[in-house]
Amino acid sequence: MPDPVDPPEHGPAVGTGAWVVLPTYDEAENLPGISAAILDALPGATLLVVDDASPDGTGEIADGLAAADPRLRVRHRAGKQGLGRAYLDGFRTALDGGAGVVIQMDADWSHDPAVLPRLIEPIAADRADLVIGSRYTKGGRVEDWGLGRRLVSRGGSLFARIVLGLRPYDLTGGFKAWRASTLGAIPFEGVHAGGYVFQIEMTHRASRGAARVAEVPITFRDRRVGRSKMSRRIIVEALLVVIRLRADELLGRRRGRPSG
């Protein structure tokens, strides 16, 4: 299926051929509103909710929404298995479903659905294979965060940029659009499933595969409802895995193997 292209006035709906993968865990209060906003922004897209057996009934709400709108689909998982694994399951489903572009985003309103058409435009125009909704490129910003969390997020991105030699400024964010062929070329086996480290590693793998990576500035707002799922363990894991990724590359070069 071809990548979506912004349509003429009477052409295909914006987002045709795109799938939006939306992992959820205890997002009952957010899901109805965010799903409607996503499909308003990309009326031609398919929205895939990947729910990890949320105790608050998010999965049942998703089923009800899907029954009312054929553009919305639901993938139920047996339990909470990590954000990265939820995304990978959703990616496989989208690719198997014939997606031309695969978008990943959070369900907590920290990623603005109104940005979605701008996020997929560089792919539709064949200027990029991966587009990052970036808080740290020119024009991007963060609202509602304290100094400590800002330092952790910026510092994590800067650390990964330096250690892995990557160009994007925002490596820890999860608002991205992928060309399906680029995403499908990444071997999912062995990808680390943590939050920050998953985002870093997927961009790293795409970059090592010669993907063209672009950044679109966004305004990131803290979640409207519920509590952040970020933890100190996730941050430490990300730093350690970044070092390991670089060490594996260096070891592979010494052995004469290709990196990435």
C-alpha cells in the first residue's frame, strides 16, 4: 500500500494508509477523547489500541469504541509487559495489515493529535523515512515539567547522541511516524522493551540502516489525567543499554562484522 499523501479537496482522506499505534494501560479517562481527536486529525487512518489488560476497563472501552467506528481496532494483551513490547506487537499488526505509515504516540494527551498531519508530511513528500515529534529541535518545547525531569530527559537524549553518534536532538520521545518499509526492515528480536531505551534503540537501528530521520517541533505537555509511568529504574536501564549498544558496535567492528 502506498504511503499517504495529503489529498486534494475531493481526494482520499488525510492519513489514508496510516496506522496509529496507541498503547494503553489504565487510560479509561483519556481514551474516548484522544481516540476521537486522532481520527479527526487523520480521518483516513486506522487507530490500533494495544491494551495490556488495564484494570480500569480501558480495554472494554476500546472495544465499545471499535464497535462504533470501523477505523478503530483493538489488540488485547494478557497483562502489563512493557511499553516497548506493546509497541512491537502493534507494529507487527499494522505492518501485517498493510500500513504505509506507522505512527506511535501516547494516550495521555502529552502528544497533540493536531500535529499528526505535520508528522506524516515529510514521509508523504519522500523527504524522510522516520519523523520524530521533537521537543528539543528548534521550535519545540516542554510544558508542565519540573527542572529535574527536564534535566533527565534532555540529558538522556544528549548522552545517547554523543555515545551513539546520532543526529536527532530528541531521542527519548515516543511521538514518531515511520515509513512502513523502514520499520519492517528493523529486526524486532532483541529490541529492549523499556520506555526510554526502546525509543533510543529504535531510532539507533533505523539510523544505522541508513534511514532518513527528520524532526518536527512539538509542544509536549504533561499527561492530563493519571500518573506518569516513568521510574528511576527505566532511566538507569536506558543509560546502560546505550553503553551496551555502542560497545556491541565497537566489538563488531573489531571482529569485522557490520554494525547496527
